[in-house]
Amino acid sequence: MAAKSACIITTSNENQGAYGVRCDTDESIYFPISVADALGLEEFDEVEAIMIRNDRDEPKWKAIKARYLDEADAD
């Protein structure tokens, strides 16, 4: 089942994707390299992500699409 949530990027590794935490549940989420590079994700970035259950045990979620939060959305 897909889900949508605001997320904060915690780790961003060049050519390896990024990791973050969901703001609503504090669960970890993986941002594949295609998603991370498209946005140029860096630590502390706030994004909204559409995610699915990861095919690996950890982290539980994998982003399939993401966008930066607007300043108005961040409040």
C-alpha cells in the first residue's frame, strides 16, 4: 500500500541515494539514487514523498516520488 508523508533527509550519499525519517511516524525511508539525484537531496532538506513498502527489511519504506515542501507547507 502506498503512503504520502512529509520527510526530513538525514543522510545523503553521492551515487548511493539518501535516507530520511517520516515526520508522521518517525519510521526510516530510503530515497533511491534516481529520486535523490533528481532533487539534489541533502541533509536537513524537507520533502513530501510518495512511498511504498521497501522490498528489504530495513528501512521499511522506499520513496518512489518526492518534491520539496513549500515554505507555506512547512508551517
